[in-house]
Amino acid sequence: MNLDQKLEKLKNILKDMESVVIGFSGGVDSTFLLKVAKDTLGDKVLAVTASSSTFPEREMREAIKFAKEINANHMVIESEELEIEGFAKNPENRCYYCKNELFSKLTAIARERGYNFVLDGSNGDDTGDYRPGMKAARELGVRSPLIEAGLSKTDIRALSREMGLPTWNKPSFACLSSRVPYGQEITREKLNMIDAAEQFLIDLGFRQLRVRHHGEIARIEVAPQEREKFFSAEIMDKVADRLKEIGFNYVTLDLKGYRTGSMNEVLNR
């Protein structure tokens, strides 16, 4: 199928659902899904964004702004992952605990308010990585219409650009907990350090990035094409000084750069 056919298939899937609650993070996928759903179903769509210590304030602001711009029904709920039993221990299936909590809340909202389905923004590419959160979605009957329509991340970016969505070239994002290696405890202090470090790099002009928290070491991943920016001694000094102020003792650059699921590489080995 070409892009237009995939988009039409997505619209038909949504029409069959009639009314939906969408887990809306403000990222590339959920923004695209919300826009298509709003255009297709009108007011029979409710976007829900979860506020927590693993979700940066900048992402929350962008989600609220976009929902307001397209006049979508939108609510913000609290979903504090650190309070979920087992989550902070950071097991390999950490995302299962998080998504189970979130989707349970979305399912309750849908039931109470009379919406037929709960949707997430998973796309076709997500089926190729380790995604325990998708198991929680299946167990709770959450549907992934982007996958059902055969849409990949590249497809979604291309269609988002055609539709004039501001997220068409937005860097990929995952919750801050994904920066902590499996088995190492997730704490609010670590999350705050990661958030502050990543915000500093964003303010310096880096786009696609992660700051991985390895105890006293910060391992920085930036997009491969952005690695050359670190050839500047001035930039290296600025980054090292600021991240040490934040609380890291050592600051390193991952030579391979950013790649999706780098924390899962230890599982594959």
C-alpha cells in the first residue's frame, strides 16, 4: 500500500470504532493519531496525557499546546510510576508495569465516559524491538491502529509533514526511566539529573539525544550526524562542567551515537 492507502485504512479503522480515548504523549506518533482521529471522529475523541516524574515538563507543555490548537478534548491525569510496586527496581519488563498502570486508568476513563476503545500510538516499527508495554496493551484490549493500518515511523513522519503537523521532524522520545540500566534502581533524584542534563543539551542545540545514567557516569548519546559538535573543546568543557554541577562525576560520549533501544543491547547479548 502507498501512503494515501494506509491513511485511508487508518481512517476507516477509526470510523469503525466510533469513539476513542487516546493515550497522548505529544510525540510524533500520538500527535499524528490524535489529529487523524479528531478529523475523522470529531468530538468523539478524548486525548489523555499522564503527568509523572518520568515525563519532562517540556513534553507536557507541547502536548497541551497541540491539543488546544486543534480543539481536541484533552485531560491530564496523574500516573506516578515510582509508586507502582516493582517499577523502581527497574526489571527488564519495567515498561509492563508502567503501561499496565496507564492503560488501566485509560480503560476506566473510557468506560466511565462511554468511549468504545482505548488507543495507543505504537507504530509498525515498534513490533521489532523489545516492548513489554505492548503486552500490557494486549491484555487490557488497547488497540494500536497505526500498526493495524501498516504505518511505520517513516510513513507517519511523511504524512505528518504533508498535514503540516509540528511534530513531523520531532526527535523520538521515551520516558526518562529508559535512561537507567536494567536492575539499577530508578529514583526521583536520577530522573531529575537526567532531565536537567538533557534539557541543557537541547538548549545547546542538540536535537536527538539521550543521557544514560550509569551511576556516577553520564553517557551521552546524540544523533550520529551531531557527534562532530563535540569536536569543539568549548562545547566539551561546557557540557562536562554543567553535568558535573547536576551531579555526575564523569561525563562520556557514546561513540556510536543515539540509536533506539540501546539499553536493550545487553539483553540481546
